Amino acid sequence: MNNLLEKPMLLHLETKSNSLGDLTFFENQVLPFFEVKRVFWLTAVPDRGKRGLHAHIKEKQVLVCLQGTVTVRLEALSREKLEYKLNTANKGLYVPEMHWLEVEFSANSILLVLCDQEFSEADYIRDKRAFEDDQRKY
Amino acid sequence: MNNLLEKPMLLHLETKSNSLGDLTFFENQVLPFFEVKRVFWLTAVPDRGKRGLHAHIKEKQVLVCLQGTVTVRLEALSREKLEYKLNTANKGLYVPEMHWLEVEFSANSILLVLCDQEFSEADYIRDKRAFEDDQRKY
């Protein structure tokens, strides 16, 4: 695997704007190694609510904040910690597999998540201590 | 082609709700004949702004209103006219190919569109008269 792909990165997504609003799109050409297999969206999260709190073994995701502000905190296997504020509908955050993810919402935020895998509970690491074991072995 | 698939239909998408908000998802199992190849979202559309105003030759779409209300008006090759109000993040509207589409936005609405094709300008019929020609030939 190309190690470059294992790092989170911010994507500037193309927006077509005119007097009738903004159209922003993601297609597989944006990240040629990424195929959208599942899409989910988070709405009605209370102010300061924290979602995520897991890592994925295989799944890669792209996060887009369509409204409001979310703060994304990532922890890599290398123990590197990264924090991103997403607050515009044309910024995507690519989150590779094996990153512990915490997303803190501001009120009325909407988060869109594009995934390169179908849902599989077996792909989730939900126990932080298990993830820390993986960090120690890394 | 199975004619059943050529009719628009409302999809009730699964939502996982708890005190931390609502997670609604779409994956290919929802519509087994549908693979997400492109995703786009419309934001900052003015109140009563109309988007769409085209038909697709091949592309099928699923529309989800993540916030606010959009009124979707469809016209089939058979000249049948259908109107849907989308105002909840767990309702998807499946729009098959060859339906003239008009979407009217209320203020602050956000529309998510899942597409089964990559973008291709050649797939658009943007001239209503050309679409009406297709209706006459149908």
C-alpha cells in the first residue's frame, strides 16, 4: 500500500456557483483509489455532541460538513494527533483506515460521510484500548 | 429493462437515532440495481429557486432533502406528471432516467443527490422541446 494514501488530507471539492446557489460534487475521479459504496449523513446532533469514537480496519471515508461546524479529531497508529475544523460544504476530509475518529458537532450541523465499503460491524474498532494496543504494536 | 425500475419511487431510508442525533444511510443494498458513482449537494439556493430543468438519458438519481423543503416535479416520457415534497432526511426519491426534473427550494434547504453515473454533459437533455419530442415519439 502507498503510505501517502494512509494520511488524512483535506480535499477542496469543486463547486459550481451561480445566482441559484452552490452545487458541490464528489465523484471517483476526485480520489482515484476511492469508490463510493455507502453514504450516510448525521443530522439533529446536539450542540457539542460527539460522534465517531471508533476506528475502521479497512474503510476509508470522506467527511463533508454541509452546515454548521464540526471539529474532527484523528489519532493515527503512529499516535500522531490531528484536528480539523470543517465548516464549508466544499471541503472534504479524507480519513484513511486505522485512524481513531472523534467528531464534535456544533448546533444544527449536518455531516455527510462517503465510505468506500459497505457497512460491516466487523470493520469497526470501538474499544479505544484495543486501538491503543494496535498503536503499541505499530 | 424492467419497467418497474423506470418509475419514480419514494424510499424510506433506515435511520439510527439516539440522544446523539440521527444517522441515515444509503448503500447499494437499498436499491440493488443502483451503484453510487457520483454524489453532489446543493446549498445556498435562494427561496423559491428552481434547479434541475433537465432530464438524463441514462443516469438514475436518488434525491434526499437534508434540511428544509424541496418540491420535486417530474414528467415522464408517458407525459405523466408527479410531484413530491421532500422535507425529511430519511426519505429518498428515486428518479429514473428520462424524467424531466424540476426542483423548487424553500429557504435554507439542502439537497443531496446520489447518481449512478459519473458526470457526462452528453447525458443531459437541457432543452425542454427536445424532451417533448421524445415524449411524442414514446
